[in-house]
Amino acid sequence: MTDDDPHYWFGAKRYGYGWGLPVAWQGWIVLGAYFAVVLGPLALRNRTGAMISLGAVLVATPLLVWVCYRKGEPPRWRWGNRESG
């Protein structure tokens, strides 16, 4: 890998628009942190924990999309691998 090659944290989906699973350890850390922030408050097992979790979803999801946009492959519609027929 040269300095000219971008190092993506999130690979593009094969079909559709957007990103798939992480392809670098940094992406896995971001995804793990996202799930911890969103699902962590549910451990309280009460209505307050559910409301905190809902608020975390509303804040953390746009942040996750932003990180994917900045550190992932450029988003575009994909139809799969054309070579495999």
C-alpha cells in the first residue's frame, strides 16, 4: 500500500447503496462503540434505560453514518460483481 492508496475503514456493499461490515480494525472499534452506546443503557432494565437508548440511537446513528462517509469507500449504487455473470 502506498501513501496514494486510501485506507478505508468500511467497505462498500456489493449490492445497493452504502457500506457493509468494517474492513479495518478502526472500523470494528467504531461499530463496537456504536453498539455499546446504543445498547448499554438497556442494561438498566427500566423505562429510563430505554429512553436513554432511544436518545443514543438518535444521536449516534447520524454520527456513525458521518464516520462511514468520511472513512468508507465512496458511496454509490452497486449491482454486484459484473465479472461473475
